[in-house]
Amino acid sequence: MCSENRTCHRPENNDFTANSQAVLTYLNIMQSIIQRMASNSASCKTWCITLVSAILVNCS
């Protein structure tokens, strides 16, 4: 597989196509991770605005 200059080549027969079940499962996993990160980000921003507002109200 690997030549002397340490470059590896993939086999020519690639079973992963755009419509394969493995690719679709991987994309669904990535989509759920991105969705969870977006939800957590929105939640953190909401808490940040709430805390900053409370601090500003208490300081004045």
C-alpha cells in the first residue's frame, strides 16, 4: 500500500457512494451534532444576556 516515500494510496475500489447507508448515517450524525451545538450556543447566549442584564441592574 505505502511506497518508500511514505505516501499511502487508497484502493481504487471505493464502496462509499453518495447514497450509501454508511455515508447517510454519518451525515445524520454530523447533522445532529451541529444541531446540538447550535442549541447549546443559543442557550449560552440567552444566559449571558440574562446575567449581564442582572449585573448591570444591580450595579446602577
